[in-house]
Amino acid sequence: MTSTRLKTIAKHIDPYKKIADVGCDHGYLILEAFENHNIEFAQAIDNKSQPLKNALKNITQEGLSSKVIFTLGEGLENLWEEVEVVIISGMGGFNIIKILSNNQNKEIKRFILQANRNVYNLREFLMENNYRIVDEDIVDEGEKYYEIIVCEFTNEKQVYSEDELKFGPVLLRKRSPVFINKLKHERDKLTVIDMKVDAIEEKIRRLDEIICWQKK
Ligand SMILES: C[S@@+](CC[C@H](N)C(=O)[O-])C[C@H]1O[C@@H](n2cnc3c(N)ncnc32)[C@H](O)[C@@H]1O
């Protein structure tokens, strides 16, 4: 069964039809995209042969291998030029930053990114490199929270506040129940720390403000 995380990532592919999944591993995201989002073509990219073999096996089993290019390679190095949406998920934020830093193709319409850690650093990189965050989602799975960032390359500098980099500009606006639960969870972790230094007090105060802040 496809995870909620991968299903939520795949929802952001629409309305595009040609995708590349960098770090495709078992190929589950590509299968979900064919099954529920009517894509025409996918490029499955991984820099290790075993994950790529797993993807090949799973995608072949579903009779979809003629619609998929399998690429053993590093990040976006051998990206097929017709790709509209690039997905990079389930990795650390700094690895995603490294992959995006080598992006030569400014024609890609959309990036869907999901970093398992260092999401702040990823948003900061996007801001400094002219990527506009157009949507975000958050899902919880197995007691972990996963933030999904949808962005587009632009020619303009983007500006995000410290709160927006930390919590996500769109997540702050959407204020979904999962997002509020994540903040409460962070707050609870801070309140059990015995040593009450000013920086921790300030973080708790800011989290309280955001949790209680009413949607206009
Ligand atoms: C933990 S899996 C995540 C799989 C899937 N994307 C997901 O979200 O569940 C990370 C995959 O990315 C691959 N990977 C890591 N760095 C990569 C890079 N620079 N280029 C291509 N693949 C990479 C790994 O080999 C691994 O198969």
C-alpha cells in the first residue's frame, strides 16, 4: 500500500504528465503517479543500482516499463529534457540542496521536495536561489511529520521571514490540524527541558502565539 506521504506528494503532480523521481528507490511514487494521476511518462533516477533494480522490477510487474526511463545517475545530471515535474523526496535537506545546486535545466515547471530533516536550510536555499514556494503540505505517519514543499524556479528574488523559513510560508497560512499538532508536539518537547534559558522560553512563546493565532 502506498504511504500517505507518497500519495500526498503525488497529488502535486497534477496537471503535469511527465515526471522524474530522483532517488526513486522502489518506484512506488511513480506507480502511484501512473495509477492515480494519469501521467504519460516517468524517469526513474537513482544513484545506486539496487534501488533502481527494485524500481525496474516493480514497474515491470505493473506492465508500465515501456513508459519509464531508468537512469543510474547522480541527481539531475541525466535528466530527460521533456520532464515537467521533478520530485526529490525521502532524503536529508542538504542532499536535496546539493542535487538542486547542480540543476542546469531552468525549464522544469515544478519541483516537489520532501526533506526528512533540515527543512529550514532547504527553504533558505530555495529563497536564496529564486525558487518560489507555491504550495506546501504536512502529513504525519508513524509518529513522524513530513513537510512537502512545492516550488517553481523564477527570475525574482524571494523573501521569506524567519517564521516562514522555520514553519513554512504556506503551512503557516493553511494552519491544517496536522500542522498545529506538530507545533504542539514541538512545544511539549521544549516544556520538559528543565533548564529554562531565554532562547527556549522565546521558542515556546512563539509556538504558543502561532498555535493560538486565529485564521482571518
Ligand atoms: C530513502 S530513499 C527515498 C525513496 C523515495 N524517494 C521516498 O520518498 O520514499 C532515498 C533514495 O535516494 C537515492 N539517492 C540519494 N542521493 C541521491 C542522488 N544524489 N541522486 C540520485 N539518487 C539518490 C538513494 O539511493 C535511495 O534509493
